[in-house]
Amino acid sequence: MFKSIPSPEAKKLIAENEGKENFIILDIRTPQEFAGGSLPDARNLDFYAGDFVQKLSELGKENTYLIFCRSGNRSKAALGMMQQLGFNEVYELDKGIISYL
């Protein structure tokens, strides 16, 4: 399952998976953007880092992911990368964190 979802659906997904170890919220903005505030329990993985694809490929492919960036451009690209890398279930926050807040 690889899907872009709007903010209300993302909020529902987060609520339904609260406390589940296999549900990971992945903020792919820069560390500076991440430091300015993110979603609760989100992990940061910088899309612009030279080793982004390598670090992405090291993540557990059986987990469920919600990925996001600022406006949705980076996360849409990462969604395709994750599909090519063999991940099972990835949701992308359409229009990014700016649509969520």
C-alpha cells in the first residue's frame, strides 16, 4: 500500500496506530526544519542528506510508515523510492506538515 493521504486521514491513521511499535512517523525535512517542530514521536531522516537512500533502505520494510516534509514535494519523491526499495505500507502526508498544523 502506497498512498498520499490528506491531513484528516493522516490524523486518523496516527490515532489508530498510537503506541504501536511497527508504526513510524518519518519527518524527511532537514534537521533545522525538524528542530523547529514536528509531529509527536516523529523520527527525522534528512531527504537532502547524501546517504538518504542508504538510510531509508536500512529501515524495516515490514513497518507501516507515515512520511512527510514541509509541503509534500520531498515526501512524494520518497514515497516512490520506498516503493522501489520494497517497503510494504507507506502513507505520504499530502501537502506536507503545513497542511497538518
